[in-house]
Amino acid sequence: MARANPSRQKWITVAEQLRQVRRAHLLFLDRWAVAQLATGRGLSQVAHDLHQENKLAGPLAGPDTNDWSLLYRGSILDD
């Protein structure tokens, strides 16, 4: 069996270390986000953002307020 190239082995080691750093980074971000939501301020901010998003959407926000006939114009349903 041929010996492994030392340079290649070094890159493999570095790649594994980067994977570990990435996993640790994602775990940190997950825990940070949960901690932010766990505070009352975090939840109220999410609620405020959703309210603003719905307010900006206007009449398009709800399916009951739209005129869906534009979807059927020119289709076989017009016949």
C-alpha cells in the first residue's frame, strides 16, 4: 500500500478542524437565538416584526380579501 502524502494528510486534518469549528459556530448561533427568544423582549420583537410585515402587506395578507378571478382569466373556466 502506498504511503499517504504528508501534504495531503495535513489538508485532511485542516478540513476536519474546519468542520468542527463550523459545527461549534452553528451550535453557538442556535443557542444565542434561543436565548434571545427566551427573553420577553425577544418574543415581543418577533411579534412586532410580524405585525409590521402583515400591516405592510395590506389587503394581500389575507386570502378572503383578494379577488382570485385574475388567476382564471383566459382559462377553460371562462368558457
